Amino acid sequence: MSCRKDSSDRIPEAYVSYRITLQEFGIKNQNGLLLVNKQENAGVAGLIIYRRADGAYVAYDRCSSVNPQQRCAVVPDDPNLTATDPCSGAKFSLYDGSPVKAPAKRPLKEYRVIITNFDLTVVN
């Protein structure tokens, strides 16, 4: 017997290297939120980049942590405080990615956000 947990219930690893100018983010975002659809170097199911009320930027994989093998992309709610997994009904906080409604038990996968002079870059 192994003490190792089954990794099938974890969000898969995916290379992330997404860059956008702060000006472009300012134009494309809706109420501080930008959805990046699944594309090369943008996570498992795409990205959510969110500018919190405190001015900090956070980025999450859109892949729900509930049944991640389905690669169901979470969708932001209105107002942009939570995101919902349309496959299971689970909800997650966009402030810190934490689960706020069952059946979610694990947070969204968070990626690092780097702000330089004119750019916002999301990496893992």
C-alpha cells in the first residue's frame, strides 16, 4: 500500500507564460477582471486575471478544482467577487481562490503575477 495521495483529483500542471500590457489590461478588463481563453501557455483551461479592490493582481487557472479531469472552466459571477464551476455548481472566491460553496474543497490553482513598468506577466 502506498501513502501517496491519488493525483487524479488535482489540477494538472501546465506551462504558464502569459503577458499583457497594463494599458491593454485596462482596456480589456471588465470591472477589474480579464478572462483568457485556453491557449498555448495559458494554463489548463485558460486564466482569470483579477485586480482586487486593494490594487493587487491575482491570476488563477480557470480549471475547476472539482473533478479537474473534466477541465471545466469556471465563469465569473456578477459582481466579480466569485466564480462558478458550471459543471458542478461549486463557487470560488476571486480574492484568494478559496472555495466558498460545495462541492469545492480545494482552491483554484493560483499563478504568480509579475508587474513591471508597462507589463503584467502571469507565470508558474
